[in-house]
Amino acid sequence: MNGVLDSVAGLGRTVLDIIRTAGRVALFAAVALSHVIRPPFYWRILWGTLVEIGYFSLPVVALTALFSGGVIALQSYTGFAQYHAQNAIAGIVILAVTRELGPVLAGLMVAGRVGAAMSAEIGTMRVTDQIDALSTLSTNPMKYLVTPRLVAGTLALPFLVLVADILGVLGGFTVCVMKLDFSAPAYIAATVASLKVMDVTVGLVKAAIFGFLIALMGCYHGYNSRGGAQGVGAATTAAVVAASILLLTFDYLLTDVFFSQ
């Protein structure tokens, strides 16, 4: 009986810890967002973060999207050829890329690259007392460190996803035409016919939310890191894991909202 009670108590503590963490993250995000409309504005930090997230993440996102589009085409051909439905491959590629793979893969790549970097940078500033030094210089650390990164993440990821959509479709086109002997004009026509503005728009909305979540997790875990170098490492790992889990969770929720009808 005591073992059962201990298990229930442990489960209750875990649930309460999750609720407390969610509340702290929500308050952290609310405070950071409250500075968006209040001067001063640190445009240099915002621009630098936009370049870091958007421009320097292009190679990894582009390669991931290009090969993912090719893999979708190959896998679709393997299945559809059994039913002589190869003409549907172009529609499947553009649907999968614009709705899901573009936002999700770009988000995961950025979470691993940028989310970890944000957490490590801010965490290092925390454990070396640089954040406290900002306060002594009458500079609000949330406004200076967190708010520009949240805005930059929200703005940069849709741009990356748009590039990923284009390159993912291009990857499918290249595989179908060069390897599977599809007619290029027919494939392009089928792609255009299957393209829907709603799919692309929802993908970009997902990307903006994913970018916000990635930046939020990186900043939150870095800002609250403790314990020297070991604490920074733990915060970096936690930021990437939390961002990835939230990204996949919100991907399901947003898909259910937009495409459940």
C-alpha cells in the first residue's frame, strides 16, 4: 500500500512541477513581450539575431529540405506504383512539404542550432554575472537580451520555411524527373494544380509560432541557468529538448485546428 501511495505522490509532484514550470515560462514570455512596444528599442541586437537565425541557418535548412523532398518522392513512388497512381506524387510532395515537413524540419534544425546557441550565450552571461552588470548599468536584461531574440525568432523562421518549401518541392521534382523519368512539364503542371495558398499560409503561421517557441526556450533556460559551466551545459540541453517537444506538440495542435474540418 505504501508503494502505491508513494507512486501516486511522485506522480502528483511531477504534475505540479510541470504546472509550475509552465507558469514560470508563461510569465517570462509575458514580461519579455511587454517590452516589445516600449522604448528603448535595441535594433542592432534585433538585426544581428535575425542574421544569425535566418542567414546562417540557411545552409542546414536548405540541405535538409532538398533531400527530404527527394525522399518523399522516392517513397511515394514506391507505394503509388503498385496502384498505378504515380500522377499523385507531385501533389503529395507539395502537400507534405508545405504543411508539415517544411515548418517541422526547419524548426528542428533551428532548435538544435540557434536554440542551443541562445541558451549557451545567455547562460554564460548569467553565471559570469554579466546580466547583473546590465542591471547596474540601468539596462533592463529582459529588454536587452530576451525581447529582441523572441521577435527575431518569430520573424526569421517563416523566411527559412519559405525557402525550405521551395527547395523541398525542387528536391521532389529533381528526383522524379532525373531518376524516375517523369515528364518535367507534366510534373510542374501537377505541382501548380496541387498548390494551395492555405497550405503555404498555415505552414508560415506554424513557422512563426515555432520560431517564438525556440527563442523562448533558449532564452528562458539560459536566463535561469545556475551552477557554472555544468549549469550552462544542462540549460543548453534542456532548451533544445524542450523546444523540440513543444514544436512537435504545437504542430499537432495547429494541424488539428486548421485541417480537422
